[in-house]
Amino acid sequence: MHTFLSNLTDLWRVTVAALVFGAGLPVVFALGIRYRAQLDDGATGSTRTVALTVSTVCFAVVMIAVVAGVLFIARGFLATRLGIHLLGA
């Protein structure tokens, strides 16, 4: 029974990670595109400022996640070949 509960706990963690990174990042990117489209449609005043800020933050979050993912995948290579130890390598 302990093994079953342990497996359910691990399954829950994997499911949450899949939802956040599998569906969450595309949603954040889509929000960035939507607010960027407001800028291209000629938004003015405070609407333009809000749209620019939200789109920039959305794109920055996506870029940080992508760079962190690439570094996480390449951490073994970076540690053995270049001597750069990142993310627990």
C-alpha cells in the first residue's frame, strides 16, 4: 500500500509539472501575442503602456523557462566537457 501511495504522489507531481510546462507556457505566450496585437492595432495612452508591459513580461517568462530547460537538459554535457556546474550537475 505504501508503494501505491508513493506512486500516486509522484504521479501528481508529474501531472502538475506537465500542466504548468506543457500547457502553461503556451498560454503565457498566447497572452503575450494577444497584448502585442493591441500595440499593433494602435493602442494609445495607458492601454498602450499596460499592453507593452504585459506582453514584455509574458515573453520574458517564456524565454527564461526555455533557457532554464535547455540548461537543465545540457547540464551533464556542460559539467563534463566545459567544467560548468549548473542546476545540481
